[in-house]
Amino acid sequence: MLPSDHVQAFRDLLGGAGVVDDQQRLTTYTTDQRQLFTGSTVAVLKPATTKQVADVVRLAVRLGVGLVPQGGNTSYCGGATPNASGGQAIVSLERMDTIREVDSLSMSISVDAGAILKNVQDAAASAGLLLPLSLGAEGSCRIGGNIGTNAGGLSVVRYGMTRDLLLGIEAVLPDGTIVSDMRKLRKNNTGYDVKQCFVGSEGTLGIVTGAVLRLVPLPVRRATAWLKLAKDAALAELLALVRHESGELLTTFEFISARSIALATGAMANPPSVDAGPGGAILVEFASSSRHLDLDHLMEAVLSEAFESGWVEDAYLAQSGAQRAAMWELRETIPEGEKRWGGSVKHDISVPLSSIQRFLDVAGEQVRNYDADLELSVYGHLGDGNLHYNVLAPQGADRIEFTRLIEGSLSLRLYDTAAVLGGTFSAEHGVGRFKRHLLEKYGDAGRVAAMRRIKTAFDPENIMNTGAVVSLFEPESVR
């Protein structure tokens, strides 16, 4: 537990607005997004500038205080949650939310790391540009957290993950050194790409305070379709067909099971009149910034080929912005539908596209063998091989206890299957505190050792988010 004089030292540094130590307010910061774990802290530190972040880190080193960087606290893996010791202080970047610059000619945007993703999207759109990072938590997640978890989302099939959008970075190292590399360059071949060290690091190597992100022209035309899949639809082959015929215009290829659709529509006031075929459904979208491309015609031609293949039973092409919005609302309401049902055990699976169907077949059999009464909500970013393979909690079951039961048994079988197929247990959610044991179990020993060496090189005092992702390197551990 932090001594009161330590908290006062941070208050002297940051002022009254820069420290939260009211116990009722602290709960908001100490409980993870899925409410699976509540840590403990005596203070949330809220620096307002990069210099103040550096000053906080230096003071923390001097006092021996651990720090947990936190953006929007939307991590699914407890990566922004302090441990139960009370010896860690949370560093929240809420006050650092400035849009520093939008450069329409360089097609870049420079922001504070505490800027909310939706606000950054809006700032880009006001300049006729698009920040193509889009995910369900965009109204509350912050850019620093997106970088720390290498957030993916709905448009990875075309634009890539957060790391693919990151041009420059500003960060504070665990000794208080400020790394300032806020350049807008697409080409910068001057040694190690240091900014990429912070991508996916979940606050274990330092605190990101600013970023330069790549923008693209704002789409002015879209074509959105809902596909009802036949029973034995070849998912990877269907994606290959759509991708081949649409070129670089494909932005979204989302798989949605019938159960996921039912959960979402049950949570919507005005659900769209779409459903699943025997094989589920696909939400597919093309987008272009050109006024001269007829995307609806292209979509119709692609769907015609899909029908001929026998993989698609029926399809609906959105005829208006309202119809498109309703389809997207359904897709994005699935997590809320699961929550209203009573919760789910989430599996953020990634497998090679060629192994998607094999995973679904084997995993389905594993679930049936484990408990034939269990229900699944399966959906996700099929275009990039990411499936959210979620096991619904039985009605009336204690969600926390059910989660612990499944994660200690069935989950490991599913992860085993993903690993055998060349996949992983975490596609876009990260490792955090909750999945460290999975990294130890499934991660290549050499890669994990390299990660520990990097952690030790950056943070030899182990003050940054201790307990998350990896521990310090210990030579005897690899003998």
C-alpha cells in the first residue's frame, strides 16, 4: 500500500486536479472492463502534459512506486488494471486529449495519447479524411491504449492493425526519458523502429503520450451487403472470391452466426429484417473515395458469382444509408446481446484463413463433447482470420464462476486447436494480466525470452505495469 506521504508528493507535483484518491471514484479505474477482477490503488495520477508524465515517472522511480498506464480502461485482458497489492498507482491520460494537428496534404493526424478514438475519427473526417481504425469501444477507448494493445477492429482486412497506421510516437521511458519522434514520414529508415516497441506492449515498456497516425481519403461511396450462407459454405474460398473481384475496395468481411444475430436483435429496439442461412451470415462492404466508381454494380456482380458457387443462398444489398446503418448496428450490438443474456466466456481466436473451417469444425466438436447443452456466439473479422468464439453462460449461472470453470478446461482445448492450426489465443485483445499463463504455454520459448530481454532493457526496475504481459528476463529460466 502506498504511504500517504507518497500520494502527497504526487499531489505536490500535479496539483489537486492531477490526483484522484477518493475511494468511490477509484473503483471506476480499478475494475477491469469485463468486471472479472478489481485491483487496488490509493491514487490515480492525471498528468496534463508529457513533461508532467516524465516528472511522475521520475518521482515513482525515486519512491519505488509501480505505475499502471491507463487509457479508456476497455481492455478485455486486465491490461490496464492494477494488482491487488495497493502498491501501484494508475497513470490516467484523460487530461491529455488534444488533437494537435491534422495535415490533410501529408494525410496524417497528430494527437495526445489520451484522445478518444471517436474524437480523432471526427477530426480526420472534418478534413475530408478517414482514420480507418474502428472498433466497438471507439467512443471510450483512447489512442494510447489502442497503440498499447495494437487494436484491430472492423477494417483490418484493408487497412491493417494499429501498428500499420502508426507513423510517429512520443513516449516516456521508465526512467523519465522522453522519446520524441512525432514525424509524419512514410519512409524513415534510420535504425531501429523504436515506436513499434510500444505497439502491443500494454504499458510495460513506458507511457505513450502522443502519436502520429496515417489517414486515408474519406470514402464517399459504399456498397454494403448481407449474405445468407449455405450449410457447407466454403468461408475462406468465398472471401478469396470477393477479395479477388473487388480488388482493394473490400473493407469489411464479417462472419456472424445465427445465435449471435438472435442475441443482437433481442437487444435492439428496431432490428433490421435480416437473418442467417444454415451456414450463418456475412456482412461485406466495399468503400471508395472516388465519385466515379459504381460500387453497387460491382457488389451485384460479385454476389452473382457467389450465388453461382453455391455458397450463398440469399443476399440483401443495402439500398440506403439507413439500411446500411441498421446492418452495422446489428453487428456491433452482439457484445451487448451477450451481456444481456448473462455474459459469455470470450475467446479471441486467430487462425490462418485456410484453416478457418477446420477450426470451426474441430472446436464445435470439442464444445459438444465437453457439454452438449452449451451455446455459442460465434462472430468476428473473418477477413483477417479473427473469430470471437464465445461460450454463453447458462441462464442463471454465476458468470464469474462459469468463466473460471471454462477458462480452466474447455478454453485450453480450443486454444490447443488454434495452436495446432498455426493460430493464437489472442488476435486483438492482447495479453494483459489474464492471459500471461497462455503466453507462457503457447508462446515460442525464444520469442518469450526476447520479450523479457526487451522488458528488462527498457524497465530494469520493473515499475511499468508489473504483472502484465511478461516478467523480467532471468538467465536461469532459459538454461
